[in-house]
Amino acid sequence: MCSLWTEVVLTNCGLCAVCPVVGYSGLDQNHGGEYASFEVLIEKFIRALRDCSISPYVVLDGGSDPTDKKLQEVTRRAGERIKRANRAAVRGGREDILPALAKVVLLQTLARLEVRFAQCYGEADREVAALAKEWRCPVLSGDSDFYVFDLPAGILPLSYFCWEDVQRSGSQSFIRCRSYNTSSFSILFGVQKQMLPAFAALAGNDYVKLEGTELARFGPQGTGRTSHLEWLLRWLRDFQWPSEALEAALGLMEDLSVDRRAELLRGLHLGMEEYQIPSSSLSKFFIDETSLLKDWGLVPQWTRLPLSQGRLSSEVLDVLLLKRKSLRIPVDRGDSPSAHLASRPLRQVMYGLLLFGSPKRVWQNHHSNTLKNLNLLVRTRVQDLEPGRGYQKFSRTTSLRLKVLLEALQVSEEPLSRLPPPLRLPVAATCYWLQSAVPPPEEELLGALLLGLSAGNTGRLSAEGTGGPGEARTSSTTCVRRHVGVSHSFNQWQSCLEVSIQLNQLLGFPLPEPQICTNTTFTSNWTNTNIICTLMFLMSSRLFEGTLVHQLVRRMKSGRKVSVENKPLIEKLYKTCQNVVNQFHTQETSENQKTQKNSETWTLDTLQSQKTHKILEHATLLMFTPHRIFCSFLQYYLGGFQANIIFWGRSDRNSIHQPLLVCGSRLYLRLFRSIF
């Protein structure tokens, strides 16, 4: 199941359900997202619960484990996601790859529905188990880990929770489900409850893999994993305490060296620790919204409450605590350049805001631009903030925070002020995308984005052309062939918008956050003209479907006309947006010419840098100097990745310490074009 939200806590007279209930599996995953349909699915789930007088509390996963105990397993899974994303792009089919803005849609929808939610600082499982234990409520989940937690009221298996079919009995509504508890399980197999964490650890965990060891070869042979687990449970009947079972298990493995034995025992104990339920901090948070994090000195105070409230991305924690960031993996061909290259300069500004004054490196993991080089990480530099002029100093000044955001997006405030406030950030992000996307977006894509958003989730698009004016209407759920170039550009746009939203959050929302989804419907008669302006209409409806984008690109390329209703409602906005985009495009071209002529390093005027941070990403990038281009390949090892990075070129004593990174400029893009 391609699940986005991590846990949901539901309360009604002692009922607590914890679940990744609403996943993305039933929706299209390969064309850029069906966000409106996802929003509707979330609404239906919340409505079903409220119809049964259940109040939902949502708990989401946070950052990665700061101890890196699971880094090897996390790295392996990331590599698998890269391969799955390539398979989805090449062959089609469902590979469980979440679209870029799915989590944004989730949080915005929950906020609109006034659902209480919290974001943990790590995995949410143990926090949810603690809350369920404190409230003495059952847990609704499809996660097998909850079968091991000793919860007073047990677990409601997700596969038997029929939330889509709410039943009625008189004046009351209810949802049919089944209940499980560890006591019944222990009685059935004759094993002590305290042995279940040892059972889970021996069955396999994120810290140690027992496949191929002597222990894995005990029990019935060739009868599948279920039979092996049943044998393991029967074997555990003879033990009263987990430590005895672990020692006996290692005794079954012959010829273990002292070091290997210690390694396996340490991994098994770490696996068992995952099922120790801590004291709950969630209940207090839901009462008075006190930060979930109290004693992590590396996390600045000003970020703690926004992180707990979900107003800051959980990726902030990885940058602060691990100096590492995992890039989202979109559905894209493995031989395409990384779609995240377009938004890299925006991420660099985020790193500077978070790490001002810190000399440590930041590593960006889990994204590759080629399948042959899955583990390729490339070094670039990040502009840092002057230590004495960090975030605390300008956080109280909205105008300065807005200036930082607009400079990063390479736009100015005056033209944006002509737009309605909700459109300013997405229009600015779109202007940035138009300048940074490589190759430049096709006109048909821009037109398709407009039409897909204007039609929204109604699918009220009709085509004229080879099929005649009576041709069947388009549906957003129709299976369409994926266009490689369109998909790559669309991924770039979503990456730019996603990072723009995150940067806006980090700066305290100097611009209103755009709504990715809403149930507003716009209709208009429209023909394929004035394409640049059309993308701005995309923002006015704040709703788009990736499947429709691909359908409409095909129609427009074939010369067929696509019509939508109610053009008069947005004609004035069209003209305003067109003027804004054209003005930024003209300014950007002029500024890039000056930058190329003077070869000056890009900086924020109000935040001069004295230090830099190094970032490693899974993408191909050259560093530029005023007099030479150089790139180097180093050997290093990080988190299970063997990575090769190349340097080449001649040394120049006059420029070797003067790296030039022209963020988002034409010079930057032309050099990239020569590479790819």
C-alpha cells in the first residue's frame, strides 16, 4: 500500500484508532498526482469517522532516526524506490511512488476540516502506542509492528476495518471491524506476552538480517515464511524471558566469530527496543500544543513548535540533526537528469537559514539521475548566513523575510502585489521554474496545465478536431500514455513549488501558502493561445490533475482544440498574470546577461555570507569558477552508499578558491545544457 499519512488517533468514549488508513494506492501515481481525488478520499474517511461520533487526531512521522541505527536499511529502501520509479516511468503500472505534493495536500485538507494533528520528531509508532496505552484505546493499523506492542485495548486490523461502508442501527452509525490483542495471541500459540518483542526481532528487523544464517535454516524447509514464523513461535514456548531466547538463538548458529556474535546480539536487542512503549507526550500536545521536543539542543527553539504542529517540513530535522536530506524520488526515467536540479538553489537558501554559523557539511541522499549510478552524490556549495545576522535577528521583520524569499525566487515584490495574495507564491515559483527548467517547458505543457486546473476534478473537457465537436469528454481517471518530456518538466515544476512552499514556511509565511486543492470549479471557453498566461490560470483554480495534463498535451500536440467554460470570470486575472510573468522574464534575461558578463557570485543582498556549507546530492552538477570549469571524482562512503564523484580540469591559481554558482541563471542553465 502506498500510504502517505502515518497514524491517525480517533477517540470516542475510549476508542482510539491509529492507522495509515488513507493511502494513495487506488489513485494514479505515474502522471504527477491526482490531488483532488486524494483530497476527496481524505474527506470521505474523516466524514465516515465523524458520522460515528469519532473525533480524529492525526499523528505523522517526523525526521529520520538521529542515531542512524536504521541508516543501512533506509538506504537500501531508497535504492529500491529509485528502481521502482524508473520501472513506473518505463513500463507503467503501480510501483507505490507518492506524488510530490501529496503530504502538502494531506496537511492542508486536515487543516481545512479542522482535524487536530501532530508531527513527531521520528517514527510515530512508539508515540502512538504510548498514547493508546495512556488513553486505553485500541489501535487501528495495517502496520504489523502494532501486533507486538502490548496495548491494553488491542488493535483493529486495517484489512477488516470497513470505513467505506458505514452501517446504521437506529439512530447510531457504526463501522464493522475485528479486534486483536496480544493476550489472545499468546494463549493461541502458548507463548508468553513478554516474548513477542523477541519473536519480532528474530523474525527480522531493520537492524539485523538473519536470512542466510543457521537460525533461518531451522524449522520446516521450503514451506514459506508463514510456516517458519509458526515454528519460531512454537520454539519460543520454552522460554520465559527474551534474553534467554536470544542467547539460545545465537547458540543455534555454528561457527560464529566473537565479533559477529556481538553484532547479531546488538542488532537483536535494538530490534526489541523498538517495542518498548515510552511515556506519551502527545496527550499534552493535543491539550495545549506544547512542543513535543524539549531537550534536543541541536534543534533551535523557534523551530520546535512549528515542527510539532506540521507547519515546518519534517525534513528540517534531518538537516539540523544529521546534516543530511533525503530527496523525494519522482516517477521519471533513470537516464533523465534529476528533476530536483531546478530547485537546488532554493534548497541552498534553506540550508543557509537553518545552519548559519555551522561549519558542518550537509549531505543530500537518495536521489540519482541514472540507474547505472544509483549512489552518485555530487558536491556543491551553499550560501550561509552571517552568524551575527541569523534568523533570530530578522525573524521579527516581515519585510526582510519577504525580501529573502523573493530574492531566492528571483522575483520582486511590486509586480506580485498586483496579484491576489493566494496567487503570489505559486506565481513566483512558476516564474522561477520557467527560468530554471532544463530543457525549457513545452508550450503544450503550459497550456495543458492551465486546462487541467481549469477543469479541476469534474473532467469537463471536450476536444474538437479529428473526432469532431461531439467527441467524448475527458476523464481524469482515464489511463493515458506517459509523455517523457512532459513528465520531466512537470516534475521540475512540482519540485520548485514544493521547495518554495517549504522555504516560505521556514521564513514564517511572508506570503500566504497556496492551496493545492479546493473544490472550487472554474469554467471557460478557451482555445490554445497565449500559453504563458495559461499557467497562471492554473493558480487561480488551485487544483490540477496530472492525468489530465498528459491527456491534454496529447490533444494539443495533435491539433485538436480543448474548451472549458466560463472564461469571463478569469479574463482579468489572465491579463494581470501575463503582465507579471512577462515582466519577470524580461528582467531575468537582462540580469543574467549582466551576471554572465561580470561573473559575480550570487548572494542575498541583506544576508552576506562569511561561511559556506558543502552539500552532497544524488545528481550531476558542475561547479563553475570565473576562469575555469572543474569537477572531481572522490571516493567516499556514506550510509551504505559507495559513491564516485569526479573532478577534472586544470588548476588556476587565480580562481581555484572562487567558486561561482549563478543560481537559476541562464549561464547556469547553458552550462547544464552542454552536459546533458
